[in-house]
Amino acid sequence: MTINTDDQYGDGESKTTLSSSRRYSSSSYQDQMDDALSTTLTNDKATLIQVWKPKSYGSVKGQIPQQDRLTYTWKEIDVFGEAPSDGKSREPLCTRLRNCCTRQRKDFNPRKHLLKNVTGVARSGELLAVMGSSGAGKTTLLNALAFRSPPGVKISPNAVRALNGVPVNAEQLRARCAYVQQDDLFIPSLTTREHLLFQAMLRMGRDVPASVKQHRVQEVLQELSLVKCADTIIGAPGRIKGLSGGERKRLAFASETLTDPHLLLCDEPTSGLDSFMAHSVLQVLKGMAMKGKTIILTIHQPSSELYCLFDKILLVAEGRVAFLGSPYQSAEFFSQLGIPCPPNYNPADFYVQMLAIAPAKEAECRDMIKKICDSFAVSPIAREVLETASVTGKGMDEPYLLQPMEGVGSTGYRSSWWTQFYCILWRSWLSVLKDPMLVKVRLLQTAMVATLIGSIYFGQVLDQDGVMNINGSLFLFLTNMTFQNVFAVINVFSAELPVFLREKRSRLYRVDTYFLGKTIAELPLFIAVPFVFTSITYPMIGLRAGASHYFITLFVVTLVANVSTSFGYLISCASSSISMALSVGPPVVIPFLIFGGFFLNSASVPAYFKYLSYLSWFRYANEALLINQWSTVVDGEIACTRTNVTCPRSGEIILETFNFRVEDFALDIACLFALIVLFRLGALFCLWLRSRSKE
């Protein structure tokens, strides 16, 4: 087999020259590094990576300096799946909670060998395409290279992933690598510019001025041809009209290239795009590679036009490497195996068909795949790849300092706590203002419901019938505020959960900053809704006259709205999907409603439900509203018009009927505040557990 080794290097360098320059072991380069870095070395080989402060986030239009380029190598990547557990072997609840709260991995039961001894190399200035049939292991390999394997997948401890010969871990790779996933997840109500400004504020270093970040956003918009749609909302396919598929893909690249990373991993960047859009996206990636970046992407079945853009291809079949090299070398390799690609045939289609498992021909196809993989494993190309991947920092006389991004604090976040909180608050507030369902429709709905209730209970007088009607209307205040607000927020965190988990995994922000920013942004709406509702119904029903009574009622109803909102947050954070949250919500609210004192006297609550009744905001709010309504009603104010009907003659008798006491009013208000804090802390804890379970 004749192998053109010079063709492997896009820069036109010979193997000897290139390998020596990429190892950076010369004294001249060490002198430059001594001048550029002020940090001290450590004896631990695992902490060779020091902090580097770049001069600026310059445009990627220029070439990346040779000393800043990255060569990514991986060796002996073995990935295993996890055996599904049956009900008998299911771990206890306390054990699962302990596993979520600690970073210790649980015991692993291998089920399937997903990737088998995969070794490879991706050099700077090259566009490496990972191809293979469905289920071959493309995405599994990319996740392993990005240290983003999902729960239930384990990578062999012998696996080595290195940048410029220095083994790296997840934190070290994240500082220099960008990972564009297959699914484009955005907040649909934001515009392209607003999304990039949000990403820039959190991704770029905390010491970078805001003006530099805004300038960088404008540069990225121009470089990725997003200027025309900069002020267009992103939208959601099938729901909200916005960006096209190609623009969404380019926006995903723009989000990751704000920090100008030199290593870019892309999972199926052309998925769901037509041929023209796919070609434009690949042209963007090709342009990045030509500037000196290292690009690794997975692609299912590219056209011949896209295939010509690849510098190297990595063919994966049955979890093994079938080929790694240039397109020219692949044609020569398969020709020597006696299975040449036919003339005028797309090589990508040919290779994928050859490495696929055809129905009713499983054994024959697996034999063919084994033959191809075994032949490549002993080829000169594979030996050269293995030799390159085997060169690590441990074999060097002088330690090499790999330079990660600027501004990464000890916690791994590039921005401060206040910056994260401000950005989340800003984005959430924009979403509230731009979503008519949250503002206009909700306020209109509240006004209509309030008018209807006011019309039904209009002009109540203080007699035996009016007492019953007023008590019913006050409890209806609580019921309406509860269900209206619980179902208004029950999908807030469930709908944004995929976006939150992705951004949290990218270390953009903490869980607490996201939760606080998201909930505080919606707080004005949950103050406006009870104000509109109370202001309409209070005078129409004819409740207790006086400004103080009105403001106390408004205060209590506002507290109920925020308690129910907090409870909705708890359900939303504890549920994995919107449908589950909507199914769980009503059955959970009903017991608290029963303990409110209207349907069941508070003195009649069974002993085994006594502690549960303490969590009922209906109980405290109903008592506070009735105290405000009846505590000042003296004997004789209530007209008893029928002698054969039991009639409470004063407000004190009404309160005694419900087993309520005037002196408990302050305690009721304090308990409502306590429930707001308790439910929100529970929601924050559930959200934190969910984020930890995905890491």
C-alpha cells in the first residue's frame, strides 16, 4: 500500500518538522512561555494547565498563531453502556439521594461495548468528519471526546485524551473547547443579538469590559452572516415564527465561538437542513478550520459536495475505527482491500453502505466490517496515528504549559455571581415582556374572572344569607388565586429544563442564580394579578368598608398568589416534563384546599393529617381574610330576617364557628411568608438535584 503521508498535513509540513514543532520542546519556545506566563509550575503532571490571559478576543478572520494551535489526540477510548436494573435490584431512595448529592459514581454494570479501543488525532487547520451508519457510535465518540457522556455510560480509565500531548480532564478541556450539540436549544422569545449578548456576558472572562463583549458580539454576527437577522426573534419551529434552520445552526456556532475557542466539536451540524443550508454551514466550519482551528464533527451521510470539504474522515462501524485519514487515502485504502468506490459515486454513501448492518445479512456485514477494521488496524496510517496519540507530556523532558481561557475562577465559572444573576434576570424579564400569554392574556383573564365573580356575588348585605355568601366569595378568592397561579408557572422550569441543563453543564451560571433571576423576573406579574382581581371584586361584592380592610385583603390575596406560585415552582422543578407537571398539580393541591377550613372545620382534621394541614396556605389565608372581614362586626350589625334560621349576630360568632381566633392573625401572615420561603427552597433543591443527576 502506498501512503502519501504529506497529504495528511494541511499546512504542507513534513512529518518530522510538524511533529517536532507541535511538541513544543525547544528552548526558544520555552523562553517565550516563561515571558508570557507569570504562574509557577507544579510537580503534579495532572495540573500542568495554568491560567492564561489573552490580549484580546480578536476576530477569527486572521490566522491563529502557530504557538496557540491545538492538536487533539485520543487513545484507547473504550465506552460501555449500563445494564438496566429491574425492580428487585433497585437502589433504596436514601442511596439514590446520596448518589445525587455526592460526586462519587455508583457501581457500574457493563452491558454493551459501545466503543472499542478507539484511537485518533485531529490537527489544527483540519476539518475532521466522523462518519458511519446509525448506531455506529459517532455521537458516543464525540461525547467521550468532549467529556459529556450521559448518565449510565462509562469510559474506561485507561482512556487518554490530550491537547498538544498533554493529558486533560473535563475542566481543562472545557476551557479551550466548544461543543455544538445536535439539538438547537434557545429561548424562543429572544432576538439573535439578545441571545449573543447574554452568552457573551457569561462566557467571556469576568475581567473583559462590557464594551469589548458588545464589540465581539457584533464581530461574530458579521463573521457568521447573522447581521440581517440580528433583531429577529429566534422563535420555535412549528410554534413561533423566527429564524430558519440554517440561521439557527449558525447561531449555535456563534454562541460557542464568542470566546474564540481553538477546538470545536459539532454533533450533526447539518441535521434537518436542505442541501444549500447544509453547504453554507459546512462552509462556515471550513473557514474556521482554514484559520487554524481544530474542527471535529459528526455527519450521517454527506453529499459529494460536502464530502469534498473534509480534510480528514474518521469512519466508525460497530464501535471500531474503520479508517482515519484523508479522502484520497480512504479511496486508496478501500481499493487495496478489493472494494473500490465505483466511478461517479459519492464516496460517503459508499463507505456508509459498506459499514452498515443490512437486515437479513447481519453475519455477512459484520464479517465485512471486521475485515475492514482489522486491515486498518495494521496499516501504516493506523500505526502513525497511534504513534502521534502516544506522545504525551509524561515523556517530555520539559513540562509544556497548555493555556486555557482567561477569567475562569476557582469555581469554574467565567462570570461572577452578580453578573450571572443580572443576566438571568435580564433574559427572564425580556421573556416576560415579549410573551403575551404572560402579560396581556393573564391580566385580561384575571379581569374577566373577577368581573364574573363580582357579578355573581354583587351587592351582598349583612344578613344570614349574606354571611354565607361573603364567606364563600372570600374562599373563592383563595381558590382562584391558587389554581390560576399554580398552572401559570407549572411549566416555567419544565419548558426551559433542556436549555437550563445545557447551559448549566457549560458552566454559564449556578443553579441558585438561575432560580432567583427566573422567579424575581416574574414577581411583578404576580403582584399585578391579585391587585386587578381584588380591586374589581372587593367593591362589587360589598366587603367590609374601609381602606385598611381593603389593603389587608389585597395583602393577603397577594401572599396567597405568591405562595401558590412558589408551590407551582416546586412542582415544575420536581417534574421531568410539562405533561407530568400538569398531571401532578391538581391532585396535590386538593388536600391543601380541603384543610382550608371551609369544607372541613379546622378542629375536625384527623390526627394523622394534622401535620399536613400545617402546610395548607388555604387555612392561614382563609383565617386572615375572615378575621379582617368579621372581627370588627359587633352584635346587631348582622340583620337576622328569618326567625327559623340560625343567624350569627356578630363577627365573633362567625369566627368561633370556623374555630378561628383574632389573635392568630399575625401568626397566619407569618406562616404564609414561611410557606413562600419553604416551597421556593424546595423548588431550588429539586432543581439542584436535577442538574446534578445530569452531570
